[in-house]
Amino acid sequence: MIEYLKGTLADLSPALAIVECHGVGYGVNISLNTFSAIQGKQEVKLWISESIREDAYQLWGFSTRAERELFLLLLGVSGIGAATCRVILSSMTVAELAGIISEGNDKVLKSVKGIGPKAAQRIIVELRDKIGSLGIDAASTPQAQMPAVNKEVMDEAVAALSMLGFSPAPTHKVVQKILQDEPDAPVERVIKLALKML
């Protein structure tokens, strides 16, 4: 079993990191949180979860051990696959997710693409008691952590990018980050910057 990969970051996109270790390039699926954490670095260490099926062998990588533990907990919930786990972990930070589950806030979970009311309830019921054992400092709610952004520009940019085929959850996060860095950016600039990041 691979515990972690430590090596040179050969290539990086918001969904995939290629880590070269002793001449071998490993393609590792990552979340947006991990993408943000390792962007611009030459040497990286990713905590790994392996997914082995008859038709595929996939590596899922995380910049922190806590994110990997949450991924594994989510994966243990019936009906939640690895790709959905990645969307959830791309939509909020580890602390935010821990807070949402601890508080039983299914409304925020349901806003994540691919999570319906029943799945949101299952995640909360099955993981509420397990979250405490991870020792993650839970944030109260995602909204409380984020400075105010121009909602009109954000909604317009997310809608435009959705029409271009980008899924809403990661798009929302990228657009929000751009508007936090450049609060007065017009819609066109936000979309252009987001296209480079997505």
C-alpha cells in the first residue's frame, strides 16, 4: 500500500497532479484544496488513497493527512463514490466540512453537485460521531469563513462557466477566490481568470 508520494511536481491541473518519484510519473487525482496547497511548488508530498478495481487503478492524493482521512470516511458512506468525495472536498475546506457534519447542516451538503437530500443525511448520520476522533478544528459554517464578495458578478460568472461545461461546485470555489483577491473585477475578467484556473 502506498502511504504517500514525495517527489517533483511534473505537471499540475485542478484535478490531477503528476508527481515524479525516481523516474516514475504518478498521476494523482486531487481536490481543489490540494491544488491550491501545492500550486507553485516544485517538490511535493501527497498522502495517498488507492482505488483498485478490475477496470482501473487510481491514486487519490491530499496535501494533508486530515483531508485524506475525511476522504476515506466519506468513501465509507454508502452511495458516495471517490469522484463525489473529491467534489465535496473541492467545495469546502476540511475544517468547514467537519463543522457542517458536526452541526448536522444538510443544507450546505445538498448544495454540492451530486449530493441529494438522502445522501446528505447519510453523511451526517454516519460521520457525525467519527469526525470528533479525527481531531480536526471544525469551522462553524463555510459562509462565516469567507469575506463578502460581489454576489451578482459571482452568480453571472458561475452561470457563464456552467454553460461552458464546467461543473458548478469547483467553479463556484474558483470564482469566489478570484473575487476575494480582486473584489472590483468585472465579470469578463473573472471568467477569463477562472478559465485559466479550471
